[in-house]
Amino acid sequence: MPVRPGESFQMTVRQPGPIRLKSLRVNLVCEQITTRSSAGLSKTSRDRRIIHQSNVLDLKEAAAGPGEEVVRHAGVSVPPDVRLADIAGRKEIVWRLEVWGRVRGWADFGHPFVIQVADS
């Protein structure tokens, strides 16, 4: 179900082991993508702007052995009053949860998860 601005929802992060995390962060991000077409030309341009970003989970040092997993729960609140950038053109709004992990002895990672936020 989509969430509405001003509402909250619960999120669960599951990171399977074996892993030794230096940190695990989750950010709620709102991006505005504005598309403009040039008059008389077949050229279009896109302007991408992050108009909201907030941290919803900040985990320091965690480890999980083989067959185990790091599990964390967090509440996520979608702000009721995110303001769009004042740019002419067709606007698309994309909300996502970005999961960022720093790992000891292995490659760090980042994964975006698009969420649906309904118009208020």
C-alpha cells in the first residue's frame, strides 16, 4: 500500500552473514526529476534534485556468522511538507530508501528501494 505524506511505516533490514559491518545506514530520499523540451528542437533535458533526505537507521558495528543475519527494525516517517523545486517542466517525484553498508574486509554496498508515496 502506498504511504501518504505525514504517515509512518515500519521497515525491516535483514543482512545475511557471514558479514562484519562497520556501519549500516538507511536514508529516506525524495528526488524531483524535471523534464523540459526545447521549443522546436527534439532535445530534452532532465534536472535531478534531491529535495528531501533523512536518516532512518544508523547502525554501528554488527556481525553475523554463516547462517545468521543482522536484523534491525525502524520506523520511517514521510514528511508532510516536502516542497518541490521551482523549475519549469514536467515533474516526477521518486521516493526511495537507500541502504548503505560499510563492510570490514569486503566491498562496501549501496542499494536503493523505491517506495510509493501517494499524493496527499
